[in-house]
Amino acid sequence: MASLAIIITGINKKGHLILSDKGKTVASPGDTITWIVNGDSGVAAITGIIDDSRINVFHPDPVPTGASTWQGTINKKPGAEKKEIYTINYLKIGDAKIHRHDPEITVKPKP
């Protein structure tokens, strides 16, 4: 089981987050993912990481672990490779509106 860090480095002109993995995460069951907001990214805070997929990628659901970090664990149930979209809700600095970004995650089967 690995620990993966996804750094939020900025916001592009379309309002989408710029992520260190370019929004294409590849993980295995049991891996821990940590989302980290870079201080000069323009993101004030993550307000939620929502898995509304039909396969429940995260178990338990991601939670805040600090002022600028969230952490979640990939569901440990084995199965075939799955590719899903999840949502990062966030606040821009100086803006009270919640924005959303929908990156992709691929969960590889257990070896």
C-alpha cells in the first residue's frame, strides 16, 4: 500500500485546478491519497472531496487532516480495474463561492 500526494499548484483560466498528477491519479486498493494545497495556488481551502461514483472508490471517505490537506484511502475490496471521476470542492482566495473540479482516478486491481 502506497502513499500518494496530489499537490494543488494553481487554478487555470477556465477555473479548473492544476494538479501535480494532471488530474489522472492511478492507485491501488488500500493506497492513501493526500491532497495538499500549495500556498501560492490561489486556492483558499478544499471544502470537500466527494466520491459519487457507483463503485465507492474511497473507504472511508476523504477527510480534512489539516488547514490545507485532505486524506482518503482507496477502497480495499479487490476487483477489476476501475476508472471513475470524483469531485474536489474548493474556495478561491477572496471568493466565497464553492467551485468544483472533477479529476479522474484509476484503481488498479490487487496483484
